[in-house]
Amino acid sequence: MNANGAQHKLSRRAFLRSAAGGVAVALVPVAHSATKGVDEPEPINVALLGVGGHGWTLMSGCLRIPGLRFKAVCDIWEAYNLKRASRWLQRNNHPVTAYTDYQRMLDTERELDAVIVATPDFWHARHTIACLKAGLHAYCETPMSNTVEGARNMVEAARRTGKLLQIGHQRRSNPRYIYCREKVLTEMHLLGQVIAADGQWDRAVQSPLGWPRNCALDEETLRKYGYASMHQFRNWRWYKGLGGGPVVDLGSHQIDVYNWLLGARPHSVQASGRSGYYRKDGFEWPDTVMVIYEYDTPQGPVSASYRVLSANSSFQYFEVFMGDEGTLVISEDPLRSDAFREPQIDSRIWAKWVERGYLKSPRELSAFEKELALPVYLVAETPPPFVSKEPPYKLPVRVDKPRHQLHLENFFAAIRSTTKLNCPADVGYETAVTVLKINEAIDAGRRLEFKSEEFVV
């Protein structure tokens, strides 16, 4: 090793770039500058590809994680997205190089370890595969792809290259969801036999996204990257061939929870959807969708419903699992993380779990929950949701970090070989198959069956 530790740095780089290959070795020691702690490893060099709304959220999450160094940022909207992101990163002590061409970024940046892909859905497969081929680990935002073929190609590329590919189903890294799966459903078996699941994501009316007129992309650039107009570029989620519509955009996260917590894949799906409220804006995907899945789980059959509304936000978003002994209501919203006991179940059974600290007393609210409490306005004839004869039992899990940060931390820890990915490519693929079939069922107007081989690459 030379005096400046070049040999150690090279070993560290080789280690990070081969972490997904299953190399069972400790992190190679590195030379440290005077400003670095004795045990602090060299930072992971990261590029951000796509800096729209989700890209900005992921970038903000990464800035809270120690041991990362942004080296590059790429976005085709140079006058707005790229300029804002590069300035913000530089202000946060990340002197990045800005690119509008992702391939040029990959060809130029030789010290990268990982890329975060947060581009529109129809670019996910191409961008992620290119990053994997370049020898980089990749974090891809959900949905994995707007086509099953694209998702399959991503899985195959990860296997060929031996690189890590994390799909952004961030609930799989959320301690509250992990607690529900490992403690509530498995160890406590609090719900008894699960018979049904329900979920939704309801959003208020939203106007189409606009743009500063002096920052519009030219027509040649728009056509080059697959957009018919600036309006379509800004609202791509609503257009066929670009996104999958609200039910794929939102349902990917929640229906993934169905598969995960039920420990099964669905065997059928039927769905109805209509394009009504936003048709005036030229949007193509249904804005209101109702879905029914059927599962065969190790415990027995489960029917799971799901809905998306795009013009009313009254009950917002959550997932519910219903069993013959209790009900679990879970959400990224901490106010909706409750368990309800069925009346025929002896209260002393649940009281036992309260005594052991697995549940919080239904009549006990923490200071944190009191701070979050919001006023509820009810019409006299309308009962509140989740009516129970007793207040809900609370889950003793508090999540203090932004919802995406924990999943990003898991990704970077896996690069350092200190843990495994919470949502690797093959798991993300199963969810992509599950969710993308919704739009197919809407078009078919009938129940569609899944074949077990559809979920496997």
C-alpha cells in the first residue's frame, strides 16, 4: 500500500461494487482523513437519475443518511429540475456534476457505486438496466415498471450483473409494518384466521401540473424522450404507455402489503374503472378504480378489496386485515395503526399482550399521539369509521424518520453487506405482476386468473 492509502481505497471500491455477489467478507479498512472518524468507512458514491417529485423526496431522504456522497445528478429538464437539484446538493456540500444524458453520466462518472432511479415509469427498465450493466447497484422507485416485460428484464439484468436492485416499496422497511407482520400476525396471532383485507388511497381534486413558461422543453427534446407535449411530460402518470394510472401508482405500495402480510400471491383479480372526473384534462387512465383479489393463504382463502378515488380524500389511505378474532388497521399515517378485538374474544387474552408490552392499552394515548390528534367532523347519521365497542389497542412502535429514508438506509446497508435488501428485484416483480393485471382486468371487463408461473422469472 502506498502512503496515501490508494490500495485500500481500490479494495473498498471493489468491495462495494461486488457486494451483491454474496462475498462474505468484512468491510475493507480504509485510510481516513483528519476530519473522518476512526471507524467511519469511505462514503458510498451516488448518482440521482430523475429529479421530479419522487426524485426530490428520495434525494432529501439520502441527505439525512451519513456515509453518502452525491457525485452526479441527471434530468432532461435542465432549466428547472436539474438546475434546482444540482444547486440544492451543492448547498448541502455535495459538489455534483449535472447531466441531461444518463448514458453520458454513466460513461463519464467512473467512481460511482450506486444510482437512484426516479424517472417516469416507462423509463424505469431502460435506466435501471443501463445502471446495472455499468456495474452499479440500483434503487428504483415504484412501480418497478409500467410493463411486466420491463420488470422481468430488470430482474434478469440484476441476476446477470450480480448487482443489488432495490425496489422502492418502502413499507417493507417501516418498523410499524414489520411489527405487524412479525408480532401482530405471526407471534401474537392476534387476528386469528384472516378472512379478508381491504385498502384504499383517496385523494382530493388536483389540478394538472403546470410549468414555468420560460422553462418549457422544446418539442424536439419532448419527442426524443417519448412525450407529445409539455402537458403530457408534466402529467405523464395519467397517460397510457407512460404510467399506469393512479391504481398502479398508488396501489403498487398497498397491494404489495397484501402479498407481504398474507404471505401469498393472488390467484384471481377483477376490477372496474372509469375515466370521468379528469377526462376534461385529456387524461387517459381511469381516475376511479375498484378491485377484488382472491388469495389462497396457508390459513385459508382471503378476499382482498382495493380502491382508488381521485376526487375525494375523506378517508385517505390505509390497509385493513380482518380475522375471526380481531382487525388490524395499518397505515404510514401513525394515527391509523390500531387493533380491534372481536367481542367474543376474552379481553384477558389481549390484556396479556398489553402486560408484556406488545400492545398499548386501548384507553391510553401517548403524548405523541395526542399531539397528532386531529378534529373529526361527523354528520349525526354517519358513524365514524372502524366503530368498536371499545377504543382501539395501539401498536407500541413509533417511526421518527421520513417514510422513504428507512428503505434507502436498508439499500445502502446492503451495499456495505451489513444486511439484506428488504425488497429485492424478484419481490418487486411479484408485486408488479399483481398490480399491472388490474388495468388488464378493467379492459377485459371480467375476472382474470393468475398462473403461478407468472410470478417467477
